[in-house]
Amino acid sequence: MGFGGSAAAMVASIKNNKRNRPSAFKKLKEHNNGAYKKGSIDKKASPELLQEIRKKTIRENKTRLIKNLILLSIIFTVSFLIIWFS
């Protein structure tokens, strides 16, 4: 397998410049006692807090659905009117 001098030099350069990279799991364990992000949720949440989070997400999903439906209905009516009058 003769690749020539330039390819062999490139491979040698890549091997020489290789550095040891720590594992992502090792970083997570060492950083902040295993917490993934700053302000991460503790696994010991109270039932009241969990219920509040559920209600908040349901409320946000409902408002997002209503906004999407209004936007789609506006787009549909405008496109229908454009087709109707053309």
C-alpha cells in the first residue's frame, strides 16, 4: 500500500498530535457532585411541587395549542380568500 510521502506524513502528524480526552461520564461525576447543570432538579421534590409543575406544563401546552390553532385558522382563511377572489 503505497500512499506516498504526504499521506504517511499526515498520518504520522495526526498520531503525534493526538491527546488524551477524558470521558464525558467522568466529567459529569467530577463536576458538581454529579449534577448535570446548574440549578438541576433535585430528585427529592415534594408532591405539591410536582403537582404545581404538572399544572404549569398543562397550562403552557393549552396556551400553545390555542395560539397554533388561531394562527392556522388565520393562514387558512387568508389562503382561502386569495383563492376565492382570484
